[in-house]
Amino acid sequence: MANVVSVSAIAEEITGQLDNYSDKVAEAVKDAVDTVTKQLVTNTRADAPKKTGSYRKSITSKTTSNSNFGRTKV
């Protein structure tokens, strides 16, 4: 005999799977933001004027916003 599944059970399962997927994607995006930001800072420091070095040392990044859906860095 075939298994009978209610519509509400299917909806709950789909919602759970989509939540898991969105969490994984958000983490991957945050990791990518961190990686790219580090590369940008490194490259910008390498290209900065070398006269006194103070400008080069001041080039950095900081996280201004961190939520479940993304991360903002400047």
C-alpha cells in the first residue's frame, strides 16, 4: 500500500530544507566576502605609495554589518 503524506507535512519539510539551504548559502557568501576583502586589502597595500609607509599601514577593513543574510565590510 502507498504511503499517504499530508500537504502540511510536505510544506514543513520543504520549508525546513529551504531554511537549511539559505543558511549554507549565507555562510558561503560571508566566507567569500572575508576572502575577497583580505585580498583587496593586501593588493591595495602593495600598490600604495611607499614614501613614509603611514598611508600603507592605515589601509584596513572592518565589518560594519553582520546579519544572518550577509556581511558588510568597508
